[in-house]
Amino acid sequence: MDDQQKDHLKSYGIAFWTLKNDQEVDWLLNYRGGSFMMKYDQKLENECKVRGVSYEVLPDAKVSAIIAEITDPSVNMDVVKLEKAPKIAVYSPKSKLPWDDAVTLVLKYAEIPYDVIYDEEVIHGDLPKYDWLHLHHEDFTGQYSKFYQPFRSAAWYIEDVDTQEAMAKKLGFKKVSQMKLAVAQHIRDFCAGGGFLFAMCCGTDTFDISLAAAHTDICESMFDGDAADPEAQSKLDYTQTFAFQNFVLDQNPLSHQFSDIDVTRTRQVDRPHDFFTLFDFSAKWDVVPSMLTQDHDKVIKGFMGLTTAFKENLIKPNVTIMGEMKTANEARYIHGEYGKGQWTFYGGHDPEDYQHQVGDPPTDLSLHPNSPGYRLILNNVLFPAAKKKKQKT
């Protein structure tokens, strides 16, 4: 999985295919870009050839030498055993909206199977069927991604509002914001029970904002028919959130911002200098962030979204920052635990489309098979398959 790999993204599909066929995979952390090692099988080799994935067939002596090198206490490497393919769900609307989602794009490209679920399935209690859940480009505050000003007359926006309101009524809620809060709380409970949560773009901060605003109304009348609570800011409960605290809401309904968590409007970074750096973690001691940061590049080009990156001073102290632009005091890639489960938030919309606009065509990943930004997504997909190690402290 270093620079010799022709297709990094499809390599994850090979690892997943192996797990689906009841074979284990050794993830060699920090060895040649975080390589995968499996027991030789002719069907496996054929699958690599069909998918265009670079591989090497190693004799037993070479395998033993690699393991000895990795397990040497003096080197920052480790072996993590992947045991079972996780069952994957993507929280995404069933209707067609004029934007795509990076996670579904890369899952399809890597040939990793997943189910699409949305509000009805979540409210009806389907989440425990899955190990891993991705939150599609979504607004959990009930403000329709704050697209009111530019798109309120667009057919797709009107249809989305009508669809969401009809579903809220069907499920017994008076407002879409109340339905989205209930969905966020179900997702929170899924994570607390041991689930793995991954979110990108505004699926990150709006999830936390929704949980914090559970006992107030932050939606103006164009979103839910009545005025927002003028005291909403003072009624936020930051103890309910996963990642962020002490943030201030943007209560202007014509603004694209949800709060000051996101840096999109305030950052002064031009595109040629827009990069973030992955942290180096101890593979033998900090196994989780080491898995999630496996990559053939440690400096990743930036990309924007409704939520681009997170202000570091609003991130809770127990959250692990895995990727940041230090000079701008912004975090891009963060991780934490909630109950028995774990979550990862990744800012931005599409790692290979710097400023994806509504209506733009989806990214063709066959043109970006070695994308280090997309690899971070796939690290999270395989993460639940890892055999849990005993804590060393």
C-alpha cells in the first residue's frame, strides 16, 4: 500500500472481499503504507488481477521476516488482525438530490457492499443490525442544509421539503427538526451500544448541534413554521455532544453557516496552500488512531464543503485530533469514543473535488485510484473488523 500500489482504493475492496469469504486479513500498520497480508489463495490472486490491484506473493520465510521486523519493539509498526467483514449502512435519502456523497462513491468503486437507510428505518430501530454507519451529507438541525436563500425556488429543494415533512408526519412528529433530533438520538444510542459512526461535511457539526439543542428551537419560521427560540443559545447543552463544545449558533436563516464550529467563512487559506497533515501515532500503543491514519501520504490536500474543517478551540479535550492544519488552528479529521462505540468526523465534501458545487457531476474515482484523502474514508470502513486488543495501560 505504498507508492507501488496501482489502485489503493480497490485494495480495500480486496481486503473486504477476503473477510466476506471468512478469511482473516493482517493489517500491517506503518509497513509500506499500511499494507494488507492474507493467506495465499488462487481465487484471491485472480480477484486482485481482475480488479487491477498490485500484489506480491511471498514465501513463508519472507512472511516470517516481515512479522519479525514489524513486531520489533524499536520500530513504530504493528500487526492488527481483521476478522469479520462489518455490516455497513449509509444514512442517505432515497430521493435524488443534486449532490453526491464521497463515501458512497468510494464504497461503490472499491466494490464494498452497503445498505441505504434513512429516517424511517432509524426510527423503527434498524440500526442495531449494522456495525458501521455513515452519515450522508445531511442537516440534523432541520434547516435543510440552510439552502433556503439560494435554492428555495429550485424544484429539488421544494421536493425535499415536501418529502421530509411528509415523513415527519408519517412517523408522528410535528416538525422535521423534531424528527431529525430523534434520528440523531437513535444514532447516538447506536454508538453508545458499540456501533461505529463515520460522518463527513455538515453531517458532523449538525449532528452535535442537534443533540445540544434538544430542549430548544433553533429553526426560524421558513424551516418549521414558527420562530426560533430567542434564548436558544443559552439553552444549548454541550454535555450531549460527541466532539464540540462552547460553540455559538449562526441564527441567520439566510447564512450557510450553522455555527462557528466550521471555519469555511473565516479561514484565509488559498487553494495552493490548502493542506492538512496526519499525525504520527504509536502503532503499538495507540492502535486505533494508527489504523485510521494509515496512508501513503501524510500531507493531504484540502477540500471544502458546507463544513470544511473544525475550529480546534471548540473541540472537546478528550477528542483525538488525527489531521490538522496547525497554522490555521483547524482540525480536519478527528476521532473519539462514546459509550462502547467510536466515531470519526472528517471535514469537507469530496477529497478529490476542491469546491464541489450543488449540481456538479460526481467524481470519477477511476481517475483517482491512489487518492490519499479517500483512503482515510476506507480506513474507517475496515476499522470495525479489527480484533480488539487488550489495553496496555
